Amino acid sequence: MADLASIVKKIVEESLAGKDDTFIAHLAEDAVMNIPMRGEIRGKNAIITAMRSQPPPPTPPGTTVGEPEIAGETAKVTVTLPPGQMISKLIYTLKFEGEQIKRLDISL
């Protein structure tokens, strides 16, 4: 597998830029995504439909993406938003099985 930290960082950075190609390329058919105020979404097609039907808001200038913390096949990345935002950070936790994302949890 390619370097997990590099893949995860690219997925998060692309997500913040409104792109989802790398995420979708690594998404397992039976993946689960859990996002605040949207709940749990199950299955690759349902996740893609949900992402495209309600795109995220623009990322504010000054947002930073931390280095991924890797523990086995789980990666955690903290995204810090600039002062003055309604939330100060987002935490992405991705669980892989091989090169496929089995679960994505985004928490505040």
C-alpha cells in the first residue's frame, strides 16, 4: 500500500478543497461515514450521493491540516480552523482495511 499518512493527508486536503476523487477511489463498497448533523451513512453509493447532494461549505482561509496520526490501519487528522469560526477544529478518523476506507468519522 502507498504511504497511509500521505493518502490520508491528500484525502483531507482534497475534501477541504471540495474534491472527492481520492476519497472515492479508496472507499470500500460497504464503507460507513459518520458526519455531525447528518448521522451515519452506509455504503459507497449512498456516501457518494450524500456528499454530492449537500457539498460542504467553503473552507475559510487560514485553515490548517495537521499531520496524520497513524495507529495500525486507523488514521486521525486534526483540521484547525482560524479564529472567529463557529467551530475551532474538525477531527477526521479514517479506518482502513488494506487500501480501502471502511469507516470515516468526522467529529467537532
